[in-house]
Amino acid sequence: MVEGRHWLPGQDMADVAWKLVAVNLSDLAAKGAEPLGVLIGHTLGDGDARFIEGLREVLETYGVPLLGGDTVGGHGARTLGCTALGRASHCPVPSRAGAQPGDRVYVTGTLGLAMLGFEALRDRTGADSTAYRRPAPRLAEGRALAPIVTAMMDISDGLLLDAWRLAEASGVTLAIDGNDVPVADAARRRECLSWGDDYELLFTAPAGIALPVEAHRVGAVETRGQTPLSLDGEPLRRAEGLGYQHS
């Protein structure tokens, strides 16, 4: 994570430490994995004591040990790194590539909460910013879903862009009904579908199967059409503009 891109300058470093670990645990959740530990790469700077406090909190909350890592001095924007190690709880491990025509598309949670939290923190409105500062990886849900999903990933860069990626990997089209997606602000629905940073799970599962977790059906998997993704019946022609893209 990079200062000024993944967290705001001057933000509480305890929250930064939490997010650094949590977003990597979310990758394990998308594989239905049990965390074994993390390695941290830390650039020294202001707020190091708060960083250590936040690191302790997130590791204790999820029962994950710190296995090692490294620290380094630096100048300019700080860069922090985390590698999360996990053990598969089910084989085959869920991937992005298994969605089949006829499957249903689901998401956990409510999308857009991180967007609103970022704006609250940036603008200092006093509104709840927890979803942006301290995301909650869906580890238990990922393990419960691993035996039944055909494809799964976490939503880090926006539902639309991540759905495009899953569909492309699976060689299918995901038909998303935007009105079925639970969002934090209905008046800004499209933004909620593309802003990202929510770290909920996007997955596909066969029709008629009972889900072991609470999730919302938001679409269906279709035979590959003109594009990997359609929204409200309209094919989306390109991935650009659908979410956050790393340069």
C-alpha cells in the first residue's frame, strides 16, 4: 500500500496497519483459506507506534501470527507491504475460472460503504468511516463457500471490474442486475458498483444450491456473448472505467 493512494496523508497509522493486513487476508478468504501468518514490510516514519498498535489489533482479532518481515528507512511517500500465507480448507481451491452458464452470481455484504467512509474521512464530516479504514475480510464465509462455489474472488477494485475479470477468466458472460446489488447509497448506485475497496466476496454457484452464508443474488452466468459483462441487459464493451485499475 502506498501513502496518498491507499491511505490519506495524516491518517491514523493504526488504521493503516489494520487495512494492510485485512486486505491480504481478504485474498485468502477468496480462496477459502485458513490464515497461517503474515510477513510485513514497513517503511519507518511518523506514527510507527500507532502502526504497531493497529498491527497488534488486527492480528489478535483474526488470530493470525506475525511470522517476520523487514523495516527500512525512506523518504517521500511511504510504501508498506504484506504477504499473507494460508492453507487451503477445500480442494480444488476456488478460482476465478470455474463459472459455468446457468450458475447464479452472488455478493456478500453491502457495496459502497468504503466509498462513503473514504469521503467522510477525507472531508472530516464525522460520518462513519470504518468500512474504509478497517475492512473486515470474509474469512469464515470464504471457508464455508469453498466447497460449493464454481468461482470466487474478493471485490477490491469494484464489482463491475472484478465481475469482468471473473467472467473473462471463466470464458463466460456475467449478466448483472444493478438493482439487485445491495448498495450503501441508492442515488449513487453506479459509483457503488465501481468504486471498490469493499472486500466483499463475489462468487458463482449452481442454481438451486443452498448457500451456507448470507449473500445476495445479483445476476446469472450466461454463455459467452459479445463481452464478458452486461449490466441491466446492456453489454459493457470495455473494462476501462468499470473500477480501479492499477497503473
